[in-house]
Amino acid sequence: MGKVLIIGAGGVGRVVAHKCALNPDTFQHITLASRTLSKCEEIRNEIKDKWNREIDVARVDADNVNELIDLIHLVKPDLVINVALPYQDLTIMEACMETKVDYLDTANYEHPDTAKFEYKQQWALDEPFKERGIMGLLGSGFDPGVTNVFVAYAQKHYFDIIEYIDILDCNAGDHGYPFATNFNPEINIREVNSKGRYWENGKWIETEPMEIKMVWNYPEIGPKDSYLLYHEEEESLVKHIKGLKRIRFWMTFSESYLTHLRVLDNVGMTRIDPIEVDGCKVVPLHVLKALLPDPASLGARTKGKTNIGVVCEGIKDGKRRKIYIYNICDHQEAYKEVYSQCVSYTTGVPAMIGAKMMLERKWYQPGVWNMEQFDPDPFMEELNRQGLPWHVLEMEPNETREVE
Ligand code: NDP
């Protein structure tokens, strides 16, 4: 049915490539391209050995629009799946517009020089995408991605009005290192060091990084320190969920992770502006990234589970209602299947499902879209089939899993 070009052969790219290979009826032809060809070749060989499927590989610099256009002309994909870095979103979207090919990503655009992410520039491409008759699906990972679909599902089946949303992201995995990040260290540390932000009564409220903490009792995991961060799905959900009064995002961090990060911050190792060392310009965060374990290498040694979900509270038939929808993913199970831990797995599987929705025309409309704008049901069915089953917990309206 479809031909895809996957760009980015990191942790997430590996999962997307494996999962597309496992769905041959939808993904008949797969090309994996990235900056470093050997990483694509390694994944190609894994897929051949494990699933006996052939995929093509290519080298591309996704910062270069002309290189992208040439590759798209060569491969002639129906869809480009962008799982490189958020810095490449706009160049890849531009190449898709030039070649009139559909586009999907998992993270919103961020400029390398400023740790600020927002949808403005990608939403501005809605009209140009419509004019060319192509579709762009933004944020088809887990958060953003599945969390948006969970909210759309809650809206469709459980509520007339959703007033409060808390998105809760817990990684209780242990990789055995004193300090490592589970996905791209540069993107991860930029996110964690940014100011926190949440939306209440029509206004964004800014906090210092890690200023607000609570302890949340995660199903099948237990109580964990959870910190309020700003996360990109808040921006689109505020726009698309009518009647919302508040939305917040929480992520778990261990004391040890935060202590290491504080020290690295204090000595300047997380700075993103270039400094001069022995006549060479270097960005300290790039040096740190080079020193830390490659997230792709954590898969084999990470044990434990993740639990990511949303708690929605609002009104149904005049009565207050609260539900918790979540997925639990086991690091070792994910590794057994596709040689990746859950952070990559929970992103790569929804990227493949989003692509499947588009290629099968279950979700298809020219323009640039966020996940909550489509019917959640076929996506939710695929989550159960493709390795990310979900649970719905009906809570009493005044019940909380917050631990005093
Ligand atoms: P990695 O750093 O592991 O992989 C990124 C890949 O992109 C690498 O193979 C890298 O190549 C390649 N790349 C980087 N720059 C270029 C370029 N200019 N041209 C071509 N290829 C390039 O990151 P992850 O796999 O962990 O993350 C991938 C994406 O997924 C990111 O955008 C991240 O923000 C997003 N994400 C989304 C989540 C969600 O839930 N929505 C959660 C986690 C991640 P090289 O190997 O040569 O450096």
C-alpha cells in the first residue's frame, strides 16, 4: 500500500523502522536515511536478521533542503517520517512541500540556538500544505502524540466538557549508570532546564525549572517524585479542547539525576552558546552529549517500566467525572522485540501508527494537523495491537493519586 522514507536512525528511528517492517501490508517499501549511513546499515541488518525483510538505506543531511529534495525524488515515498531532531522539522517540511509528499514528525520545531519550542512556524504551513494537497501530522510520538489521542478519546467517550488535564510521564527504568539520558541528551537537557509552564483560566503561568513538585502514585509502579514541566502538547490541547480550565504536565526525575544536572549546570556544562577552548569554538552541551552514554546503548541494560497517561476531569450528563488513561511499557520486553528501551519504543510505535493512519486514509486531510484533531478510535485500536496497550481507570471525582 505505501512507501515511506524514514529520516533519522537514532533510538526512535530504529523502532519506527522495525515496526514498519512488521506491518508489511501497510509499509510495502521502507527507506531509512540519516546523517550517518552506518547507523542505517546496522538497523537494516537487524531487520533482515530478525524479520527477514529488506529495507533500503541512504545518507542525507536533513539540514540541507536540496539534499532532501534529491533523496525524495529518488525514493518517491508516499510519506516522509521525520524522526531526526526537532531542528530539522522546517527543512524537511519545506522539502515535502517542494515535492508534494506527506509529512509526519514526533516533536515540534526548535531552533538550535534557543531552547524554545512552539508550533507557530509549523502551524503557519497549514495553508501552504493545503494548497499543495498534502498532509502534515505533527507530534505523533507518545507525549506529544498518544497523550493527545488519550485526551481526544476521553472527550469522545467520557465527557461533554473536559475542564482539567494532568499529563503524567513516569520512567521507572534503571540503566545502572549514575547519569544518562534516555533520549537525545541535548534535547532532553534543554527541555529539563527550561522554565516550567502550565495553563490556567486562559493564561500561561511560568515557573522556575523544577519549582513545582508532587508525589504521584503511578499504577503498577508506585509513588514517584514528579515535577511540573512545560510540554508541547499543552499548546495544541489548549487550542483544541473547548472548555478547558487547566492543563499541566508532570515528569518523574530521580534525586540522583537532578543532583547531577544541578552540578553540570553550575559548572556551565549544559550551556548551549559556543565558548572558546584552545582557539576552537565548542558548545558545552555538545561536549557533554559526546561524553554521556548513547541513549541507543541503554536498551540492553535498562530494567523496569514506564507509565505515561492523562487524568481528565470534567462533566458528563451534568455530573462530575474523572478518568485516568495510561499505558505501561516494560523496558526489557521492548528490547526483546526491537532492541530499544521504552522511551524510544513508546515514541517509535505511535510514529508508525500515525503513518499507518495516513497511508490507510483513516486519518487524511490536506493541511497541518495535531493528533487530537482526528478520530481517536482507530489509533487506540492500533495501540492495543502494536504493543502499547492502554487502560482506563474511572476515579471518583474527588479522588487523587497524589501522595501527601
Ligand atoms: P537520537 O539522537 O537518538 O537520533 C536522532 C537521529 O537523527 C540520529 O540518527 C542523527 O544522526 C539523526 N540526525 C540528526 N541531525 C541530522 C541531520 N541534520 N540530517 C540527518 N539526520 C540527522 O534521537 P531520538 O531517536 O531519541 O529522537 C528522535 C526524535 O524523536 C527527536 O526529534 C526527539 O525530540 C523525538 N522524541 C519524541 C518523543 C515523543 O514522545 N513525542 C519522545 C522522545 C523523542 P547521527 O547519528 O549522525 O547524529
